[in-house]
Amino acid sequence: MAENEYQRREAEEIGCDGLLGGIARNLYSHREIHASIATKADGPFYCPTCHSDALIHKCIEKQDHFAHIARLSPTIGPKESALHYQCKTELCSLLRKAHPGGNWDIERPIKENKEKKIPELRPDVSGRINGIPIAIEVQASALSITNIFKRTSGYAKRGIAILWLVPLYKPLGDQPFRPRLYERYFHSLYFGRTYYWWADQGLVLKPVHYDIATRHIEYKEWYENGALMTGGDYEANYRIIKNPLYGPDAKIDTNFIREPRPQFTPINERKTVPASIIWHDTHSSWWKK
Ligand SMILES: [Zn+2]
């Protein structure tokens, strides 16, 4: 992949292209500096567009560049496949107990339908609640957005409601963090909330709204080519870093309903989410007071 293409994809993943030009600012002086001349000692840096912290990267294979740094949610990676499996089996056994007639299973294949252009599907957990077919996808492997959309659309064409959830190896906590690209799309798909699961929650999910997070930018004056420059003294909204705002706990079988959604493109995103049938919670929007 060409370096520019790689950087463009990285910017989409992060949700900000403010560092693509190779310029960041010093956190205290607000002076801009180019990656080709910046050293670690010139920092700390931040991105002039989204106000997140940035680091200077100097490596042989790549052009010198700045990169965003922020806390991410503690998702389950390839190393924690046991926990991924535990999540699926736990959900499945609890759903079997609560809805014994629901034919619950893990990784049950649904055959491809070439005529209707439906790919083969293999939901992590699937079954029925009060006769409604439901698929639960536990997003642990880093599925691409394209793949997530293919599955979402495939389930809709089969009349199956989809619940995407994000399993974590520890609680998300209350500190601001930067949702990944797929977390942002889930957030849009489920009307402003992403569903997180961690151990000991059983069928209870934590619906999290991504609320605005801000950072204070200090006031500074400096001279540049003889002219007085000023900067800072304002509260800046982070663009890609959010405060997790928890809604009431949501139990998969009792607090959720089925709802068809036409295709749409989320604000600030590039890709269109296909028509879907979502399995979403019924709590009113707790972030709107
Ligand atoms: Zn940025």
C-alpha cells in the first residue's frame, strides 16, 4: 500500500485528518512545527484539528510524521480468544435457560443464497426470543467495516435482527477515550449508543453514549517574525475523544426490541450503513436532558 493511502486509511480509522500535513502544535506554546524538523524535545504536541495529544514518529521505513495518541477501549484482541469464546458460550447458555424454545446455538452456519446475494453467515450466537430471530455478533476480531456491513445487510435480508456488541477484558471506566471506527459506526447504527460487555455481566449490556469531551487550551503569547502572536485560553471540544456516558443497564432479552432501519450515512463518516434490522434497547436517550 502506498504510504499516502496508508495514512489516509489511518486518518479515517481515527476520525481526523488533521495530522496528514505533517504539522502539529506544541501544547504550551501553540507553535506549529513540521514533523521533518520536530524532535521529542519540542513536545508535548497536539493535533491542531481535533486537539488530541500527538506523538512524533521517526522511523526509517516511513516519512517522519505525527500520530494521534489517546486511550482506547480495552477490547479483546487475538490473544484473548478464550474470553471471546467465554462471552459467546455464556450468552448462549443464559439465553437457552431464559428462552428454552428459542433454539439457541453458537456459530450456527446459515447457507449462502446466491440468487438473493446473501453471503454465508455464521452468527456468534443465534436463536429466537418470542419468535423473533436474533443474531448476536461479538465483535472481537478486527472485522473491517465492509465486512460488518455485509453481515448487517445479510441478516436484514433474512429477516434476522442483529445485535453487535463489543466485548472488553475489563470495565470501560469513566475516563475519556477514542472510539475506534467500528465502535463509532455501531454508535450510529443503534441511535447513539454502543453496547459493551465484560465478564460477570451475564445478559446485561452497558449501553454507552459518546458524549462531548473538552480540553482546556492555555493562553499564550509569542513573537514570530517580529509580530505578537497569541493563542489558547479556550475550552476546545475534542473531536475524536469522547466521555463515556452510561445509560441504564440493558438486558438482551427483556430491554431490547426489533426495528428495521433504512440505509443511512452517519454524520462525519464516509461510508453508508446498509438497510438493517437492529436489535436495540428501549431506554430513552439519557444524554438528552
Ligand atoms: Zn486530529
